[in-house]
Amino acid sequence: MSDEALAGFVKETAEGTGVTGAAVGVWADEREGFASHGLTSVENPLPVRPDTLFLIGSATKTFTATAVMRLVVDGKVALDAPVRRYVPELLLADERAADQITVINLLNHTSGLDWGVIGDFGEGDDALARYVSALAGLPLIAPPGARASYSQAGFNLAGRIVEKVTGLTYEKAVASLVFDPAGLSGSFFDRDDIMTRRFAVGHNRGEDGTPSIGRLWRRSRGDNPGGGIASSAADMLRWARFHLGSGVPDVLPAGVLRQMRAPTTALRGSSLGDAIGIGWFLRDVGGVRAAGHGGSANGQFADLLLVPERGFAVVALCNEGPDGIPFNQAVIRWALQDYLGITDRDPEPLPFDEARAREVAGRYENEVMTFTVGIDGADPGTDQRMALRMEVRIKPEIRAAADKEPPPDPAPFEVGLLPRDEYIVTGGEYAGQRGFFTRDASGAVTGVDLAGRLATRV
């Protein structure tokens, strides 16, 4: 595949979706290819390049997991050890769970911790310690090890383990354990490092279609282990090559890299994958195993996918919502098809079933968001077709507590039901995202899961 074909697809897709700027990298047939399009900012515009820094959001979790695994290889951390061995001051709402949660529970999202704590924990060296102290009020959604549920809190706690074991700040430890050995010269946490280089700012498109800059550029330092890195397409492709096995053997042996891509817990009905390894989401695509992770910040989106058995990787970065998710998805799927001949398709939803739809309709919530599921076109006398629709909203109290305005809520979107109480989003910015509804022993619907985040029916 030629670089011209890659550049042509990125240009066409970026212009079609309207994203402000994007950078894409592909590793295939032992060579790199890059394509960039658009601008870093609508207010202070510079052309996006392969070395332009984007916030990679939760893709940072692959770096945190790798730092922990370096400590495992060095004999300083055990995956099956209780977290309190390393962070004895840990307090949770459930004291028994605080004793039971292990390191691997944090790295594969089976800790039972809810999504996370929203707040400003400052930019000092104590930010992560302050975040962890705030977990005392965070409820558990399940006993440790019982089920997978995506948790920012779990990875921030894993970052605190790194601090406690190394005696360094999390950021300095990751630089020593990960950035330097992997040869990553274009990945940073510190704003002073970022602002002196070419970097992208996030944008959110308003109702009139005009993009505006997301003024909350990044959350506070206490969230760094779960989502604080700014990196480039060039550096993320180096990161992918490191994990494909071209890293330094005495840093992380090939067997450990494979261990990180081996299933540790299953996922159900999730667009994230069908299993979780150690810091990676795993799925079968066209009969081959892929490992990946995505991430988002305020108007910035990142996706990284590896196909180890084919020596392939693709990274997509862009800086506009709500178009960033469909842009990245289109790039990933095009690269799989055109470089590897692998077709990645969404499952087809079942025909609309009003009885099933009424079973799941209702209001759900977790610590951060509310999910309202309803039926459109249900009014007598209308010829509008009936469809299931979901509305996701950040809670008003969470918005009020934020020091700056969080990203806007997505527009309500249509969902289609799949077998086994699973569903798929069929329109809007979350198109292709999958989830499922949970039931209790009596068969009553009790919760909804979207992209690994559980909300309880209220």
C-alpha cells in the first residue's frame, strides 16, 4: 500500500467528517507510513504533522500497565498481590474489598471500582496521592474479580503503586521505565514540555456546525495514569513497534509482551473487545487476534490497534468531537482492509421488538452519568417507525464541580438490540459502540453497560 493511498484516504475522510486536524500512522511490511491533515487549532492554526502532539486519553493506560509489568519483571511487584501491600493507606467504602483488590484487578478492570472520581487534585507531586485518598467515598459496583467494568480509578491507583514502589513521581517513573527504554522522544506529561512543541487542542462542534476550542484542555495531574499523556502519531507507532516485539529484550522480554496480550478476563457485548489482557483490549477481527486501546480528552481522540501475528499496527489521532470517533473508526477499518485484507464489520441488529424494548426502557445512572433509554415513535396516530433511543448525560452536579466546562453531552442516539440482551449504537457519534443490559435472578433488567461502563437502573 502506498503512502499516497493512505494520505488520500485520510484527506477524504477528514474532509467528509469535518474534523479539524488528524494524524495517522501505519506499520506494515516492516515500514512506516504517515498521513496528516488539517490544523492544530482554529484560533492559532498550524498544519498537523506526524510529530504533532495530541492528548491520547485512556491509551495512556497501556503505558501505565507496561510500567507495572517492568516492576513485575524486576521482582518489585506481584500481579496477584493485594494492592495494600504497596499502598497500605488505601481506604475504600468497602473495607473488605480494599483488602481483596489485587494488582491484576486494577490492570484488567476487575477491581469492582466505579469509573472514577471527578475533581481537581492539583498539579503538585502529591496529586496522585490526593486522588487515591478520595477513593474512600467511591462505591464498588461489584466484588473484586467478579466482573469487568472500565475504571479510571483503578488505573490511577495502579499509578500510585508505581510511585510507592519506585520512590519517584508517577511521571518520572514512566519516563525511566517506559519512555526512555522504548525510545519515545515525543511523549510527555508536563505542560511545559508540551507547550514548547507543536501540539493540538481539542475542538467541539456546536449546534450551528462551528467548531470551538475545548477550554478544559486536560484534567488534573491526579488522572495522569489513566489518561494524561500527549504523544504523536510518530511516537505512538514507535510504541506499537515496541509492543510488537521490536522493543529492547532486557526491558520487557517477548514472553512478557505476549503475556500482556493474553486474555485475563472476558468481555461481553463490548466494542472494546471480547477480552482484556494486561492494559490491552483484545478482539478477533477477520480470524486474527488484535490488541488495542482508545482514548479521548475534551475534543481529542486516539485509537491504537496492533495485529501481532501480521506485524501490523495503526494509530489514528484527531482533534474534534463529535466527529473524532467515526473518523478514527473509519481509518482503522480502512487500514485493516487495505493493508491486511481484513474486513471489520458491525453486527446487524435484530428487527425492532416492542416487548423487548419496553423491558429495557428506563433510567440508569452511575457516579458520573445518567442513561435514559426510551422508545421513539410510540405515540398513537403517528407513522414514525418505532426505535429504541438512548440519551447519555453528565450529571449536573459533576458539571458544577468541574473547574472548567466538561465536553458537551452527545446527541441522543438510536440503538438496536442484539441477542442475549446486547445492543449496538446505530447512529450518531457513538455509532458502532456496543453494550448490554444486565438482569437479576428474577429476570428483571437492573443495569446497562456502555463501552465497559456500568450504570444501575433507578
